[in-house]
Amino acid sequence: MTQSFPVLPLRDIVVFPHMIVPLFVGRDKSVAALESAMAADKEIFLVAQLDPGQDDPGRDDLYDMGVVATILQLLKLPDGTVRVLVEGKARATLKELSGSGDHLTATIERIDEPPMSGVEIAALMRSVVEQFENYSKLNRKLPAETAVQLSEIDIASHLSDAIAGNIAIKVADKQSLLVELDQSKRLEMVYAFMEGELGVLQVEKKIKSRVKRQMEKTQREYYLNEQLKAIQRELGNEGEEGDGDEIAELTQKIATLKLSKEARTKATAELKKLKTMAPMSAEATVVRNYLDVLLGLPWGKKSKLKKDIAAAQAVLDEDHYALEKVKDRIVEYLAVQARTNKLKGPILCLVGPPGVGKTSLGKSIAKATGREFIRQSLGGVRDEAEIRGHRRTYIGSLPGKIVTNLKKAGASNPLFLLDEIDKLGQDFRGDPASALLEVLDPEQNNKFNDHYLEIDIDLSDVMFVTTANTLNLPQPLLDRMEIIRLEGYTEDEKVEIAERHLLQKQIEAHGLKPDEFELTHEGLRALIQRYTREAGVRTLEREIAKLARKALRQILEGKVTSVTITPDNLHEFAGVQKYRHGLSETEHQIGAVTGLAWTEVGGELLTIESVTVPGKGAIKLTGKLGEVMKESAETAMSFIKARSPSYGIKPSLFGRKDIHVHLPEGAVPKDGPSAGVGLVTSIVSTLTGVPVRREVAMTGEVTLRGRVLPIGGLKEKLLAAMRGGIETVLIPKENEKDLAEIPANILSALKIVPVEHVDEVLRLALTGPLEAIDWTEADELAAQPPAPIAPAGEMHH
């Protein structure tokens, strides 16, 4: 049987038969439908919309089945909406829909549901009720009595509809329950939906209880911490109030820093330990200090490196005059870095005498490359813990200098200058040089392990520069470094350095005005020649400071308004002349040879003297000589004895005469084989009576066959010869290749003669040819005052 009713389309809800539901109605057509129903028999057709967002639904927007309902109560609200209470009566199928008038009207057909009975239905109903009881326990939104009321329903269709109305499922699922007319199947569907919802509710319950537990724990900890703070305040330890903040700060640091996996694990474990400790305990202080060091390291922080090669060259040239070899090496390194963007930090070792600018060059390299600069002096360090740190088991233990300075730099790619690496101590306490092997090895230092931290630190981005005066270092350490030699400066270079840097620096340091003090170019050269004899420029700087002080005093005493220092008045300010510039000897001498020596502070002129005394052919050596030099003298003597007839020396002479060789100054230790040719020349000169040229200096090791072997430190030796006013220098033939690195002004100032054999040396160094002397007439020849001897014939071969 078909009937017509006003239609009320429903959004997001499905009304079931025998169910009382409050609805809020706001659409004009829906309000009109309600008013029309109230005017008639208060019956209305409720049907759900397919799309809840549709404001004006048509036939296609509504489901096919709805519910005929009775309006129990209608209340108009001030905002124009209507609150209505409806009770579902029976299912009905929508046949036709007409939109005539101000509301929708539906032609429907009611569906009657006869009650069903049987064991299966009864069992299903019981299962559904039990399941609903479980559901209602978990779903707090349902009133507690709902389950009791539903258990009293004994009609299958009423029970399934009542439960369907009370469970929270989708509109489409509810509609499927409304459409299903088979009551047993409908009960099964209700059961299945509840089963699904129960699973979700149980997970929800677990989550809620877990969150609640966590919240309770946090609140409990907060409460206890507040209590602890209050107790500490009462005890007067207000300082400990920040303890909780400190732990929070450490936790945040661990979370935000780019720690390595190993460091993060270690930091987290230590923080966990710290939380359980009493804040005032000694162990807590140790852990706190450890975390401060670990988290203070520059994890992932790097300085932005400069890649502009021209700018770097300009910085190096501005700060240092000369030293081209070092500058080239730095600029080459920058060029590779600019192209590849990744280069293991090179490990350079700058070796040279004091005062040539090794340490200041380190600073300039840092400036040119854009790195942070760290200087660590290793002079006198004798404990490997200085490098690697102490283990935390010791009281007051600290990390090593590498880690400490890395923390201070605040970047993981600084320039690390290890100053005076050749002055490292070594005793029973440890060997720091061996500890440095790991630091200075590019293959190993990406996993440098400090005893204090006990974790690996990556030092591969650090650029290490070491400085040393000598290469007196353990061989494995030398092997790890690229040696760059800084020889002493020439006189011209010193003049240039003084005019560019030292003069201005001392004028400013003494508060002089530029027009009050002037050191002329000639005056400066005279100061270098007469008052300094060094490879570097430290003494020169002190002498300039002395001039500035004396000048300032005269100006303040009102004696003068400005001071100009020239070679003529230099002695008034600098005092008595310290060194004689020019030749060490004023005339040719018998048995006195000018040799060339290398020292830690540069090259030196070395006088070799020899005389004959009555004896039995022995050689006596004085002048604090080392083992190598003594052996060199013995070699020279044996060579001369073997070749004596060639040089016009009677072999019988050695049976009557001893030779005494002395190298002044007596208090200065001397060693090395490079005085060999000088010793031969001196002894031959003494035995033959032929003087040695005063303007000739020589260097070279000699063999028993008279060959001249190569030596080291050629540039320093040539510098010393140039400073001493020497004109001709005899060097070993094999050292000729080293002349390529000698400055042009030295090569032009000196006549450098490469020699292969002692015979060449004697020909060039002695004033005349060799001829035998008649020793029977006078044994006292060597004791006579030196005098020039005229040439007396050809050299014998």
C-alpha cells in the first residue's frame, strides 16, 4: 500500500524504527516539510542523503529506503533553526519524489516485519547483546543503562535496529543495516560491525592508558623535582637549583648537535648516569665535565675556506717578504682545494734558523686559507698525556692539547701550528713524539682517539703546520711531514724586511712620529753589517728598537726635534761595532783556511788553523770537535801522507813532525764532515809553506782518494761567505744542482767554483805552486810570523 508524506532529508544520520532521535533542522524546505506534517497527522518520511554536502537534494541524491516517523515535539529556536524530536515507526521504500510546493513530498510503500523466532535467532540475539555489553564498556559515550535496556528487548528486528542506532559506524554501513530485511542476517551484520569497532576501541584504550601513564610519570617527576628544589632551598643550596635546567640543557645539546653515532651513544649514556647521581657527588662533577668537553667540540662546524688563489698570494706577500718556496706550496694546496673541494689537510714542517718567520708564517697561512689559527708550543713537552689526554680514572684528568685547542677554535678545520716540534722531551714518563705519529698521519688521524674522551675524533680536515730549527727528529715523525726549508735571509732581503715591516713596527711601538725618526737606507745596511750576524731578523729588530729608544730620549730631553741615522752617526746610537764586515783575514796566511759551517742559526765562517811541531807524524786536534770531524781530520792526514811526494812533501818529514790542527772558537762544539777539504788545504799549506788565499772559502767532505763529496746547507753557507766578504767559494761538484735555488744576488756577489778533487781545491786556494821545503835547515818555520811567499815552480802531479 502506497502513501504520501512530507520528506525530511537527513545528513550524517540514519534513523531506525522504534528509535527516538532529536534532530536540528535548518533548511527552508525541511522546515516547511515539518510544518506540513504538524498540520496533518504528524507523520513524516525520513531518508538519508547520499552526499551530506548537497543542500537541495533530488531523487538521485537520496537513498531508496527510509523510515516513516512521528513528530513527538517541535521547538523553534531564536536563530531560525528548528529542534524536533522524532520516533521511527516502520521501514518504507521511496517510490516517487515530487518537489511541488515549498517542500518535498514522497510516495512510499511501508514494509511490515513479522516477528521471527527459533533457536538460531535466540542464540544470535544473546550473542549480540553480550557483544554490545562489551562494546558499551569500552565506549564511554554510551549511558551505562543502554545495555540493560537492550537486553530486555525480545523481538529480533527491534533488537538489531536498537543496536544499529547506538553503535558508532559510517552512514553507509547504517543504511546497509536499514536496507537488510532478513532479520537473522541483520543481527549477524550488527555483530560483525561491533566486532570491528571493538578492535578499534581496544587499541584506543591502550593508547589512552599509555599516554595517561606517561603523563602521570612526567607530572610525578616534575612534582618530585619541585620538592627537591624546595628542600635544597631550605638547606641553603640555591646554586643547585639550576641542576634540572642543566640536564635539560645537556639533553637539548645532544639532540641538536651533529654528533657522530659513537659520540651520541656515549653522550646519551653519560647523561643517563648523571640523572641518577646526587648532584653534589664527585662522580657527578666528573661526568658533567666530560659532557662539557664532549659537547663543546665543534661537531659539524667548519670555517668557510677561501678559494681565491690571487687573494691568498697577496696576503702571503703582504705579510712576508721572500720565502717563495713556502708561498708556492701554500698556493698550490689552495688550488687543489678549490678544484676538488675536498683535500686532506697537508702536514707541512717549516725548518729553519730562529727569527726567519716560521711562526708568523703559520698565522699568514691561516689568514690566506680562511682557517681559524691555533698555536701549540711543544718546547719541553715530555708527557704523551699532553697530546692524548689522561684517562678519566685519574682525579683532575683533562683531555689532551689537541682536543682542548679544537674546542677553543670552534671549528673542525682550523690551522694547527705545532711550534718547536724538535724541542719535544723524551724520558721515562713517555714519548710525546711517538704520540704525535697518529696525529700527523693523514691516513690515521680521521680516527684520533683521546684517552679522556675515549671516542674517535676526525682530524682529517685540520691543516697541521709544524716548525723546527733542526731535523733532529725521530725518523717515523719526519716521514709523515712535508719538509720545507727556510734558509736565512740575504743582506738585501733583510734591508727590504726592515723597511717594509720592522722600522714601522718599532716606530709605532715607541710612540715616535714618522717625521721624528729616520734610519737611512745606507744606515740600515751598515747596522745589518756591523751589528748583526744572524740568519733571521730578531737581533736586527732589537737593534732598531735600541736606536728608536735612544732617539726618543734625545727628543724628550729637548736636545733635538728629529733624528736621522746614517752610517756616520750610527755608532752614537748603536754603540761599539760588534762585527767586522768583510774578510776575516787581512792577508794571505800559511795554514789558515776559511771554511764554511752550518749551524742552527744559519751559516758561519769557520777558520781552520794548523802548525807543525816536533813529533812523530801524529795529528793533534783541538777546538771541541765531534767524532765525525776528528775522523775527517784523520782521513785528511792519511790522504796527505799517501800523496805527499805529489805535493813536494818528503815522506820522512812525518817521522819528525806532529801536526796540530785547531778550529777557533774553542768553546763552540763543531762536528760534521764538510770541513774535509779545508783540513787538507790547511795541512798541505803548513807542510809546504805556501799561503792560502784570504778571499777564498771552501766546503766539502774529502775521501781517502781525494774526491770531494757533497754537503748540506749550501744556501746558509753561501750567505755566510757573502756576509764575510769572501769572493770565491769552492763547493763540491755534486752540489752544483743546488745553485738553482740560490738567490740571484748571492750568485752575482760570489764566484762559485764546483770542484771534484782536492787537487783542484789546492790549485785555486793556495797562492802559489807547491814545492818541497828543506826542513833540515829550520824546524821553526811554523812558529815564524806569517808572511807572503812567492811562487816557486809548477805543481807536481
